[in-house]
Amino acid sequence: MGEEWVLVAWLIVTTAAIRGAGPVALGGRELPARAMGVIGLLAPALLAALVVTQTFGGEGSELTVDERALGVAGAGAVLALRGGILLTMAVAMVLTAGARALLA
Amino acid sequence: MRLTDRLPPRRIRVRDMRRDSLVAGIRAGIPFAIAAGVLAVSFGVLAEPVLGTEATLVMSAFVFAGSAQFGSLAVLGGGGGVAAAVIAAVLLNARYLPMGIALAPSLRGGWLRRAGYGETMIDASWAMANRGGGRFDPDFLVGATLPSYPAWVGGTLIGVLAGDLIGDPADLGLDALFPAFFLALLVGGELRSDRLAALVAVLGGAIALALTSVTPAGVPVIAASGAALLGLRRRRTAPEAVHPEIEEDPVG
């Protein structure tokens, strides 16, 4: 079996196990109010981290400031003006591609 | 005849509510599905030379996790080996652990059914199904994921087949789509009304930024979930947590 199939098999198994683990272990149980307070704040914490890592993440583990930062800043401006989600993404894409074309 | 006799049985009303949630989720999931589809095209373009056509398509169809797929591809393509690629994928997927723990109290039914809901988690649908106070709408979650699946697999297929025509996905700015989308979810979510959530977001972002250059990819996002511990201080101001909603789901 080629290494690509070994990788695919491992990814299928580990991804399914990780996604299922929380619901299987803790499903339907009432958690204490303090725990629910923490859980309710996981979304802003994880989303902010995803914005940061997908904007500044580079090859491997390094911090990279490139044209994506301009695109995401533009997205922030659209959101500040209460623009819709598709417009936000379109502006990010166009600004990033435009800056790359100009700097290339 | 009493008024209650004319109402449909409770079980049917609940089923209607759940179907409404599913449909609302599907609608809400469409913008993300468009972004996911475009990104999947770039995954197909990048993966085909490394994994080949079949393995690339099977990966998208059965793993269905963007960051893990991109991350493991980057490691394998960079000569890092299969073990390192799997570890990268596990780290990138590890955020589904706290996300699944968060989802768990809102799920009913046997373990297989609960696991099924867990398998439908993607970042966007999880965030959009969040109802505040630690509660989630599982049917909305499933609905919000649904449009992304054909978009992800179909986009991968297009990328695999048309890679030569598309060229470098970065030239089109596709890599800015996901951070922009997550920013929109973040800003459009609870930040506007909730100061503690805003503080947690800033702290989470700062943790991720500080760790990005010193830890393997995936670790910064998991570590950032620690910012949510600020919620330990909020016992009195989380009404949903103090007064749990009346249980309406008879299925479990």
C-alpha cells in the first residue's frame, strides 16, 4: 500500500474518533453551571484563534505577514460597516489576489 | 372540545421544530459551503500531484476536515513522512475535542446517535449552532454542515481534474477566504452584545498569535480555547446556565 493510502486511512480513523469522542463520553449529561459558562465562551476563543492562525500561519510553524493580512483587514472593514458575509469573503479574496498581482 | 385537543400531538410539533432547525441550518450553511467549495478546488489542485487522484478524493469524502487535510498534505509534500503528516492532522483536528465536549450536553439518544452528531461537526456549523450559555441546536448543526459536504467533495474533484487550468490557488486569494469567514462568524456572533466574549476572543487570538511561531500547527488553536476559562467567573450572568431550557425533545 502506498504511503498516500496509509495517510488517508489514518486520517479517516483519527478524525472520526476525535469528532465522536466528546459526544460519546459526555452526551446528554447536565454539566455544572460553571462548566457551561466556560463552554459558552469556547466559540469566540476558537474562532479568534482560527482567524489568527489562518491569517498569519505560514509553512510549518512560523509567523508570516503577507497579502492575506490585507485581505482580512478589508474583511474587518466590511464587517464594521455591517456588510454581509459573502461580501466580506469576496473583499478578502479580491484584496489578497490584487495585492499579490501588484507585488508579483 | 378543549383547545388542546385540536393541537397536533406534541411529538409532531417537536418534529416540526426540528425540521425547521434543519432547514434554517441548511440556509445558514450555504455561504460557508461556497467558500468551502472554492477552497476544496485549491485542495484538489495541490493534493493531486502528491496523493494522486483516488486518494485525494477518498480523503475529501471520508475525512472532510479542511485544515487537517491541508496540514497533512503540506507535511507529506514537504518530505515530512506519513507519521509526521498524521500527527499534524491530529493536532489540527484536536480542537474538535473541546468543541465536541461543548456540544455533548445538548445531545440526546444513544452513543451511536450522539457520535453521529459529532461526526457532522465542522467549525462553521458548530459556531452557528451555538445558542449561548453553553447550549447548541444539534439539528441546526447538521443542516449547516449539509451544503458543505457536496461542495467540499465536488470542489476537490474539480481541482483534481482541472488543476492545470487553475494554476496556483494563492494567485486568486483563496487562502484569505477562511480567515475572513471566521472573522465574520466571530463579529456577527455574540461579540456585539457580550463584553466577556469580546475579551475572550482577544485573549484567544493573542494566545494563538504568541504560539504560532513556537509550536507545531494546530497547537495554537487548542491552547487558545483556554481563554474560555474566563467563563468560570460568570456564574451569575449566564441565565441559560442557571435556568436550563425546558426539555422538548422526546426522542432521547
